[in-house]
Amino acid sequence: MTAKPSPVRVEILDDPMRPDTVGQQTQLYWLAIHLVPGLGARNAYKLIRSFGDPERVFHASLTELRSWGLRQAVAEAIHCGITFDDATGEAGKVESAGAEIISFQDPRYPERLREIFDPPILLYARGRTDLLDSDGVGIVGTRRPTPYGMAVAQKLSRELGGYGLTILSGMARGIDSYAHRGALEAGGRT
């Protein structure tokens, strides 16, 4: 098991949820908290907001973590840092895919997404991250589409992309792929 990274000096912000650029080590903490089994985005968000950043969450005592109403197993998983091996592996996969992690505190995190009831604490992104705040439409669907589904996703995205909307997806195979193809055929953004 990989040990928790050694503590680093982290500037604590007056408003801990204000966007801030994250370094590679901070990114590892974001990935590690994202991967804690049973924690969930809402609880992760509350902990990060309370403690100031993910690193401080991992350095909290078991008693402090339990005081937030976390189940014993979740608090122990955070306290002993069991997700750092997984986070290190995930960071390697992200890098080899040419992708990047955008945390909730990153200035590139979409403002409209911040406003939903249960926003994800991090996003995996590849490509033009400047488009995350542009007007767009999410097109997602099955990984095993019918020929009709593929044609509709591609045609719809081609038309919407032609009108200047950015086509967004979860980057899965199937409908998502055909949606991106359609947007690219129209010279649109994806």
C-alpha cells in the first residue's frame, strides 16, 4: 500500500470552495477522496468545505471524521488513506489517456455545474476545457446502440453543433461517440 503523501504547505483560503489551481500532489488528494468507498459526492463536498481542502480531510483524526456522521468504515478508510494506491493508479491512467482532473476548486470547473444539488467533486476532461462553460447540450446513451440510435445521435449532434452548441458527453462508446462524430462533421465543438 502506498502511504499518504507527506504533508505539504497548502495555503488555506478564506473561502475554501473558491476556485484555486491545484498541483499534482493536491490532485492526488482529490482523487483519493473521490475514491473513498461509500463517501459520496455530497459528504466529500461537506468535508472539504469544513476542513478547507482534501489534504486536511485525510489528516483529520478518526474522532473528527466520525463527528461528521460518517459510518465507521468510511471514516477509517479516510483516516488510514487506503485509497491512495487507487488514486496513484488512476492518476497514471488519466495522464496516459491525455486527460486531466478538474476539481471543484479549479477555476475551469463549470459554474452551472457548481449550482446543481449534488455536483461531482471532480471531473475527468480531455480536450478543450475552455468549452466547459460554453452553451452546450449533453448527449449520452447506451454503449450498444441500434443503428437507428446511432443515426439519430449523429444527426442531432450535427444539427446542434451547426448552431454553435457544444456537444458534451461522458466519453463512453456508443451513443456518446456518435454524438461527437456528428458535431465534428458540422465543424462544431465537442
